[in-house]
Amino acid sequence: MKKIILFILIFSFGITYWDNLNSNKIAFTNNKVQNIYNNIIGKIEKQLINLHLSNDSKQQLNLEILNINDNFLYLEKDIQDKDRINWKIRIENILNSIKKINDSIKKNTLIEIKNTLNDSTSQIQDSVSWLKYWELMYYADSFEWAHTSNWNIFSQKYFSAAKCSTPLNTFTQVIFNNKSLLVKVNDRPSCSRFPNLIDMSTLAFDFLAQRYQGTKKWEYKELTKVDSDYYKHYIPENFFNDSHVFLNKKIPNSYIANETFNLWGEILNNSNILKLIINYPSWKEIELKKVDVEKYFLYSMPLDEIWKYSIRLENSWNISKSFNIHVFDKKIFNSKKVFENKINKFSNIKIEHEHIAMDFDAYRIRLWWNNLNEIILSQNEKQYRFYGIWDVVFFKEALRDFDLQKEIKIEILSSKTLTWFSHDFYTNFYGTFSGNFILK
């Protein structure tokens, strides 16, 4: 009996959407059968929220749920009669109904749009001024954990640099060989001996050039002041070690407004509940909850406020410590020096409807290239912009000024980025997609 329970539960995870269908729940005398049934129907009701289905799709889903109900009634009787042959038949029928529900739902939640863009055109950045040529090197490892001139802690894991004349705590674009990235200037070299030197952490340097080849001629551009306690870095993969959670190695701690924040990783022990708690700059709090997490997880969240967010995890046995992520206004990066470098167009894109938190419906635009993508949604004179590296997620509520029964135009502009940080884009934004769709 335990094997049968496990068998059904494994296959029941395929269901992912819901539209308040009439499930006609039934009660069983056998507690194990009741638990299996409640698990399957519960997943339908819990995860298929706010999906707008056609009448034909609703009828088909209701039919399959009735089939599930009938087969569970027969399954309970077969268990009482110890009829093992018919057990398998009932299980196969239940799994077939689950598969049909899943297939039907995917057709109603996935919007595929073909590209109607003829030519890939570029959006030119603002003109660049105050560029200077300097020599660049990198820190020795012996400086690890030493104090910098502004009393930050130096680490090769941070995107930072030492430089003369540039004000401390300045976000600075370092440019070499038609590529660039941003570092925080938080230290000084010996300015009497090396007045023209930019000394970078090896993490930053290695994205641009090879070590042990002497100093090189580089350009730089000062962009904006940042907080003295700000560090640019990837979130440590073992940050949630106490919760038996390991993160992907490339999760940035810095974003631009309306960019998608993705937290993904692996949980070593199965967790009945895994909650991501996000505290906004405005003190608003959102909780994203996943149940029955077996191994891998992904949380996606649009960041629609500027400044500092606090992130923590809670699972069945632990409340984690929190880390901060920083969100900047994209306008402060518009004066960067960028280069011509054409990007291939998307042949088509896919949009999926998701329910990512209580009272929060969202849409995910699936993109498969790790460029910085700017999504422009427009209808009449109204327009919204969203950003992301890989997929882009935005709340349905963000489109409240649109008529969702009418066509929405979608355009995508893409720029190459040297790292997983969106502000490290270094090419002009090229038009890579244009099309129209109606949200479901």
C-alpha cells in the first residue's frame, strides 16, 4: 500500500494551475486513500489559481476530476477486497487524468508569440564625457580582509578598486577592449608612486583580461556615489547553510529597478514548507511559499522599489539570517560608454501565467540568452518597462492601466553584459523582438 501511495504522489506533482473548478470533493473511510486524494485535489485547488480558461477547457478539466473521483472510489473498494490487479488499473486511470489535466492547462497558460521585427536596430546611449586613460593592475592575495581607505573590508570576492583622485565610494566603469564592468572605488594606492594606477580585485580583473601580463592601458568613467557600506558581490552559496540550503554561485546582490530577482538553489533535506521572506525598502513584506520541496527550488520576484531589500528563508526547522540586495535607478547607468555589438533576434518568445505569492499573479517571459533584456509593454499611450537576465517576471497588477482584453504590444531590447549583474551591460541596446499578444 505504501508503494501505491508513493507512486501516485510522485506523479501528482505534474499539476500546476487552477481556475476555481468544481472538484466535488468526496470522503473515504480509508485514511490512506483519503490522504492521497486530498493531496492531489489540494494541489489542483492550490496551484491552479486565477487561470482564465475557455468553457471547453473547464468542461474537460471537470470531466477529468470526476474521473479521478470515480477511480478513487473504486480504488478504496479494491483495497478493501485486496484486489491487487484492479489497484493498478485504478492508479493508471488516475495518472492518465492527471496527465490530461496538465496538458490541457499548459495549452491555456502558455502564450507563444512570433517575432515580427524585421531589422535589429540599436538604441544609442547618451554621449560619453570625461573619459581618461590609466594603467590597471590587481590586488595581491595578501591584502585579503585588510581595511581599505574608507574602512571597508577588502576581499577578492568583491568588485572593488583602489584609485587616486576619484572620490571614495564612487561607482566607476572600467573599460578595456570594448568591454566594461563597474567597481566601487573604496581604496587608494600609493598615489605618490602610482598616480595613474587603478588596482582592482582579481574577481573584477579576471572578467576583462588575463593576469601576469603587466599593466595595460584602460579607460574609466566615474558614474555615481554609492553608500559607504555597499559592497558589490555575489551572494555566498553557503549563506543559508544552517537551513541546509545551498544557493547558485551567480546570484548578484545588485539590480536595477523593475528587474527580476531570481533565488535558486538546492535543499539537502526535504522540507514540507520553504518560505522566502522579502522586506521592501518601503517596509512592505511579501512571503513566497513552496510546499513539499524535494531538492531544487526557484523563486522569482520583480523588484519595483529602489534602494535596499532584506531577504531571508524559513523552512520546517530553521529561520535563516538575512542578506541585503540593492536596487538602483537605471538612469544612473545611461551615461556609460557602450559599444556596437549586434545581438541575434529571438525567433519567438513564451509567456507563462504564474501564481508566485498570496494575492500576487505574475507573468514569466521565458528568455534563454544571458543578456540584459529590456521588456517594453505598451497599449495606446501607456507603457511599462521590465528588465532581467534570462527570464523576466512582472506582476499582473503592474499592468492595471491596460485593458487586458485587448492586444498588448511587446518589444525587447537587448544588451550584452559581462557578468550576471545587469548594470555591467556594455553594448548598445538592440531591438531583438516585436510582437502583439493578449494576456490570458
